[in-house]
Amino acid sequence: PKPGGGATDPNGEVIDPGSGAGNHPGGGATDPNGGATDPVGGVTDLGGGATDLGGGVTDLSGEAAKQNTIDYLISFIIPAIKQKINIHTNTTWNEGKQDYIISGATQFFGVIQYTDAQKQPKLYNTQDDESKAARREMYLGFDYIDLDIKAFGKLASKMVAAQNVQMKTELANMVKKIRQYARAFYLTAYNTLINKKDKLMELDLNDLQILEEKFVTINSSEKRFTQHS
């Protein structure tokens, strides 16, 4: 063999140290500068390829991390929460059949007021759609649990019977806060998450992580609220 060429060819062929697919340090299958195991570009190329950690099939900082965050978010949607939302959004739910005994003229809802869409004070026991919706927000705040609603209504009715203006104002503010909690927890946070869960992958990882932090905070706040209610 000629040192300047291939195995049988003086110009260089199969095992020509000047070129080919052999183990020539200047290029080939095991060439550190290019080839199948080339760390700069190839099948196992860490800079871009099937196992590319910067963006590829097994990209743990991208799609996989997003999916892990989404799975964690969806785990917050427990059956009990979905059940409460389903009751609240059920248009056939009949308030009159619940026997809460709080809407009479001298009872709780017959005495306290809320501010309607026109910024006007209105009694909670008014039979228009807006007042019905306001009452149902309070029921949602009590998780639609009959015993809790009746117990609160009974106590509140006794308090308003004292005809103390300050006490009536405090009760109205209390119901307002209960409604705000119900809207924020069930409707704004969870109902939105339930309806949008199939589109979460469209968000980027940073937004998903922010959403995750918010739901952790929301659940912590809800536990404190229920413990003190």
C-alpha cells in the first residue's frame, strides 16, 4: 500500500487515511468533528437532534415540563368542586324547593340589600334574575350545603330582627364577601380551568408555572376560609 493513497489505489479509496469512512481523525464514522457520533452534529448530537436537550423529542425543559405542570393543574379539579359548579350552573335547579326559610319579608333576604347592576340598592329576596343570581352566589359560597345555609340564615334572621342598622350593614357586607369568594374560587378560577383544560398546552411554560402558583395560593386560601367559616 502507498502511504499517500488507499488500500490498492494510489489515489485513495476505502481506507485512504486522507478521506473515507474509516477511522481517519480528519473525518469518518468515529470522527470527533463530524459523523454518527459527532458531538457537533449527528444522531446523538447534543446541539440538535433526536435527544437534543435544547429542543426535541425528549426536551425536558419544554414539552415534557409543560405536560407535567398541566397534569398537576388538572389534579386540582376534584369531583367535589365539579359537583358544586354543576349544581350552580344547572338552570333547572329550583330554589323554592330547598326550604331555606330565609327569604320572607321579615327574614334575612327580606331585610338586607345588595347593589345591583344599575348601582341601586335592592333587596335580596326580589324575584328578578339578578337577585336570584345574587342569592345563588351565596349558596355557592356555602357549597350548596342545606344545613349550613339554613343555620346561617336562621342566625342572620335573628340578628336582623333586632333592627340594628349597624348589624344589618355588617350582615350585608358578610354576604357580599361570601359571594366574592364563591365567584373567585368556583367561577373565575375553577370553572375557567375546567373549560380551558384542553387548551393549556397552548400556553408557554412560564405562564403555566404562574398559573400553578396561583392555584396553590387559591387552594391554601380556600382551606383557611372553610376552617374559619
